[in-house]
Amino acid sequence: MEEAGAPHFPFPYQPYPIQEQFMQALYGALEHGKVGIFESPTGTGKSLSLICGALSWLRDHEEKRRQEADRLLQGDGCTSLSISSSLSTTTSSTPPSSSAEPDWITDFVQKKAERDFVSKLKDEELRRKKREEHLEMIRNNSQLKYALKRKVDCEDDEGVKLLQLSKDPQEGELNNPEEELIVAEYESDDESKTKNKFCGGDDDDEDDLVEEHVTKIYYCSRTHSQLAQFVHEVQKSPFSQDISLVPLGSRQNMCVNEEVRRLGSVQRINDRCMEMQKNKHDQRPKEVEGGKRKRGASKAVCPYVGAQGLQTLRDTVLGAVRDIEQLLSLARETRSCPYYATRLAIPPAQLVVLPYQTVLHEGTRRASGVQLKGQVLIIDEAHNLSDVLSCIHSSELTGAQLCRAHSQLAQYSERYRSRLKAKNLMYIKQILFVVEGLVRVLGGKVGQNPHTTELLTINNFLFKAQIDNINLFKVQRYFEKSMISRKLCGFIEKYAGTGVTSHTQTSQTQTQTANKENRRTEGLNRYLQTLQSKSPPGQQGAAEDRELAASPMMQVEGFFMALTNANTDGRVVLHTQGTHTHTNFSFLLLNPAVHFAQVLKDCRAVIIAGGTMQPVSDFKQELLFSAGVGAERIIEFSCGHVIPPENILPIVLCSGPSGQELEFTFQNRDTPHMMEETGRVLSNLCNVVPGGVVCFFPSYDYSRRILENWEASGVLARLSSKKKIFQEPKKANQVEKVLNEFSRTIQRCAVDGGTLSGALLFSVVGGKMSEGINFSDELGRCIVMVGMPYPNIKSPELKEKMAYLDKNLPHSGGRSPGQALIENLCMKAVNQSIGRAIRHREDYACIVLCDRRYSRPATLAKLPDWIRAHTRTHTSFGPAFASLRRFFMEKKQQQL
């Protein structure tokens, strides 16, 4: 019998008990505003559990709010008390009124507050009903009728809104084609003026353009394919007809304008899109002297961005659940832009699906119109969340990019000196000064080792570059508001070609002579060509070199932003390699919690989910406690697998067939005895394991060395007589081809019944096949882990990270936080690799951990619960091999 008041979870089929438990725990976390760490192995229906649990909570939450509003508006005798209770939270912080104040004044103030509150409730209820009626109309295919009722003059309002969404400045009419390259007047000391100058209006105007955000769930994951898979699960769920889902993506993934898509790189696509939106806005007729309307110069505009088309596509997006591919097809048919339409659809949407970058990076979040205040955030595939946050907020800058950026900005300043305002010239000089300081640091000292790595605190780096007297926060604000990097891109694109000088002098007021113009253009071209010719052959393709030449200031801007982090939160890594071109800076973020703290503070609840979240101790300490989250707000949920216990056989193998102890330490792993013993282990496994065997090595370097040894000793020949051998490809675009051939080989062997029993795939932990690849059923009957994939502790970056943790986090269990980091990085990588097998309830596989160090209790404790509970340690090879043979014989008999 169902407990009274327990939530009901619609599900497409009878859920497993662990799915019921998952949804109950998720519902409670959302209801009570918790930060939840949820672990559910692949194959247990995690996505559906997330969908049905979260959307059930959203349904009930909205119903409770509706009932509460109805009760307050009905005037049933409880109204005054209820309103007084609701108002108490807002008035509790105000000082009590004087005891001498007359009662009638107190009564008047109270009644006025109650009337205002009721009026606000009525407005909210009216807006809610309008939204629901509109959505119902859309779902009944009436959106076209609605779109046709829109007034033609809304084109102007929509243009303004799109320009605000894209953060593009609204400039005046462009009578001069070069005007768009000139930075607008900048007043840094008056923030209100700055905002009006670059954001197109005051706060009130901006508020009018921002639609109210309903309570919603933001779901983010690592890749677009994972997001598409999640949307497909929503389509299969009982909520598919009732939920408003919006998928977000980058311009590169969502643009349907083929002319723009052909540009290839993310930055070029973004710049071209923004330019076309601005051109569209600039070409609208404007009032000039005498009351006449004048239209700006004709420029390329995007045919897919029209107010009516965007509104229609926005409504269509809200009316049915679609993934990005389905949305792109619809956008091409209707000739409307899905990138802007989806952003317009965020406020009324109930479920927004988006990539990590869009939600975890504050600037991207703000530009995309994502508002987390009071909302629910679900971060899926979050086992590497700390690394993701560090990567998103890190930056790298090469010597070649610095030199290009300095040259380009200097020529830009020289060309437009007479037309730039004093404030702009001042900031451009500051940027040039900082870049010169960075170049000096790259120069190094005479006699210095040409190949060195140096780590500096942010302050020490600024002192070394002699730029500590520059206010980088003001410079960064100037970058953002003036968009000088984008102006510089346009300048370079305009003058980087050959034979363009004849049509550059279009301004009637320009005072430079033609010869001077030509000299400047030729100088720029010569500089770019010289740098291109200095690139080492084979290191950089033509497309990459053009990208470097076009947008180095974007990289400089990103590096400047990194330098505005707190001194203790990051380090600047200086890699010196002899010449400026090959030397580079990188910013290493040591404290990812500083950028996650605002997300945790704004959101009502945050759910951090993954198939394998173990070990979670460092995760909680580094990301949650360090961000100010109290232990009482954190809940953990970990469920077992849906497979029966007899379908998994995890083994820790301490020695090989000849009795050689298996311990792949740095000192032992390269010995001939260890390599040969590993080959004998694999040969024996391939004799009894049907289908596919996937063998993971700890690194690419070790993989290369051991395979070379096996080829010379004949081990590879013996292995290839039992299974066809495949290796992880060097290029990412070849992974699918190798996997398809691997799969076809296994299928052929199962049908032919020849001497080959399947295929053997050599891969690397942390490589292209250790995450996101599905080795289900016959593709992965056995996963072999050779050694323990500890990270390189000699890495300067890792040493610095360990030192930071040792200084800032508490020690526990007799180990320093730095040591715990090393062990946790290793076991997270192991857990991801062995999780490639057993992908559904009927699947089965064995997992062989070849290293006696896996038998240590502290190491075993870091395995997922559902694997650790069935793991057996074998000190000798014989019993282990017998258990493997018995495991597969039983499975074979069950299939007969």
C-alpha cells in the first residue's frame, strides 16, 4: 500500500526497485533544496530516473504553488492570516514600529501590504494562465495563427532583444564602411554611462525586454551526443506531451546559414553571426534632420533572423520535444534561426538541456540568457566535474599569439589614432604595455636552459612582467564593453588579404595619402606572411595558422581574465622552449570551487550525477565544502546494478601463470619478465573468453613499449592466432571506424566458428575509448586492466596542485590531501574504464585487475559498490583462471 503523501512517479514501464529508490531520493533533494551526489551505474536507467523523478517534483511543485495562490485569492477567512504569514518573511528584517505609533496607521500599512501582495498574486496567476493557454494553442498547431497576429513593427523590438542577447553594441547609422571597426567612446569611471553606451539603454528598458523565467530544470552533460540521448529519453517518457523542453547549443552546432557554417572555426562563425545581426539592425530606416527617414548602407544580413519567423520557431520549440538535429531540420524548412529562437524560448521553458560550458562559465551563462536563481540544476556525467571546471576557466597563450596581437593592435591604433577618443587610446596603450611585459617574460635570460617550466603565483608573475601597476580589472572591463578584440578581428580580416588597398579609402574625411595607406597595408601583410613562414613544417596546418593570425587578441583577452583570479587560486605556468614562437604561458586554476560557489548559491538545488562517482571524498572536500556548502545540505545516493550477482566476475590478479608477482610499479613494469608474464596472462584469458576482450594500459608510452616487446618475443603472434588484434587509433576521427571493424569481426567469428574466437582491443586509460564507449554484450566479455594508471607525479602542474591541497584542505586517514588526489585520480580513471562493460540487465562480463596493489583495502574501497561487493582477490593464477573458465562455461550452458 502506497504511503500517504508519497509522490507518484509516472514511468514508461514498471521501474526497478533501485529506480524507485533513486526517484524518491531525487524528489526529496529537490524539495528540500539539497546538493545531491547521485551514483547509478550505466544500464540501470539513470536518465529515465532523473527525468521522471525531477519532472514529477516540478509537476507537484507547480501544483502546490497554484493551490496556495488560489487559497490566498479566494478570501476564505484564512486569507488575512495566510497573507500575513507570507509577508512576514519580507518584513521580519524591518525594525519594529514605535509603540507610540497610532493603531490606525499600523492597520493601514498592514492592509496596504496585503492588497499589494494580492495584486501581485493576481498578476502572476494571470501571466501563468496566459502562458498555459498559449502553450496549449501551440500544441494544437495554432501557432501560425498566433504568429500572423503579431504586428509588423515588432521587428524593431525583436531586433533590439536579439542584439541584447548577443551582447552586441547598438551603434549609430554607419555612413562609413570603416566605422564599424572604430571602438565606441568609452567612459570607465561612470558605470551607468558605460552601461548605457554599450548595452543599449538603462535598467528599466532592459527589464522590459526580459521575460519572466518560470521554475525550470537545467540539465547539462558533457557532449552533444549525450544531450541528444537524454532528449530521446524524455521523448520516451510519460512527460513527453506535457513538458516544454529547449535544447541549447553553440552557434557552430546550431547555425543553419551555410555561408556562415562554411567558415569552420567557432570564433569566425560567432563573429560573422554577430556582424550580420548588427548589419540588420543598422539597415532599419532612422530619423535624420528634416524628419526624413534614411536607411543605412546595404550590408550582408542573415535571412534566417526575422522576428516573425523566430517567434514561430520559438513557439514550435516549446510545443514539442525535439533534439538539436530535429530542430535544425525544422529550422531549415521554416528558414528561421534555431540559435536565437531557442534562447528566446528559455524563460517559459520547463526543461532546458545544455552543454557544460553554457552553464558552468559565468560569462557564457549570462550571454545565453541562463538564469539559475531559484532553479534546479542537474549535472550529469559529473565524475570529472573538478577537471571540467578547471579546464573551462584555464587559459593558454603562446609567444606567436602575443607577437601577432601586439603587432595588430599597434597598427590598429596607428591607423585610427585621429578617430579614437582619448580614453580608448589610453586603454589600448595599457593593453600594448601589458603585452610587451608578457613578451619580455618570454624572452628569458642569457644562458638560461632553453627548455624550462616555471610556476609563479599571479602576483609574482605580474611583478616579473613589470605590469603590477596596471589595473587588470579595468582592462578586462574595457575588453568586454568595447569589444576591441572583435573590432581587431574585423580590421585584420579587412586588410590581411592581397590587392585590397584600392578599396580601403572610402572615407571622404581621411587625411592619409594613398601611398601611406598602401605602406601600412603592405606592412601588415608582410608581417603576417613572415610569421606564417616561420611555423615549423607539419606542426600547424594552413587553417590553424589563419585562425592564429586572425584572432590572437581573443586569446590575450582570455589570459587577462584568468589573471584577475585571486592570487592563491591559480598559478601561471611558463613553458620556455628556446624561441618566442614555441614558448607559452598557461593559467592553472587550483581552486575550481571559486567558480562553482555562485552556481551552488543561486540554485534551489544542484544534483551531481554519474554512472561512477566514486571516490567522492575529495569531490566533496574540493568542490562543495570549499565553496561554502555545509555538510547538512549534502546528500549522497548510490544504487547497485540491476544485473544479478552471477553476471559479473571481478578479479584482482596478484601473480601470473609462472608465479611472477604482478606489480606494475615504475621500477618493475619495463622488465622483460613483467612484460612476458602479462602476455601469458592475456593468452590464457583469450583461450576461455568468447567474443571481445578489451585490454587497458596505463599510458600511451607504456602501451607502445609493451607491444613492441610482444611483437619481438612472439606474444602478439600467439594472441592473433586466437583473436584478431585491434589498437586504439591515434586520431579521434578514426575511433568509429575501428570500433565498427572490431564489432564486425566479433559477429563474424560467432557465426563462422573458426579458429578465431573474437577480437582483442588494446586501449589506454584516459584515452579515446575509456569514456563514452559502449562495449556491451559480445563486444566486452572481459575487461583487463594492466597496472594502476597513476598520473605523472613529476608534472610541475600536478605538484603545484598537490601542494595547494596540502595547504588548504584538512588531512584525513593518515594521508595528505595531495596523496589522496593521486590515488583518487588513478581510481576514477580505472572506474571509468571498467565501466565500459555490462551495459544492461542481461549483460555479463569479467573484470581482471592485473596488479596486486588493487587488493589493498583502501584501494578496493574506491571501486563502485556494485563491483566491490563481488570482487575476489587471487594470490595465484590457477584458482583465478579456474573461476574464469567456470564463469563462461555456465553462461554458455544457460544459452543452450
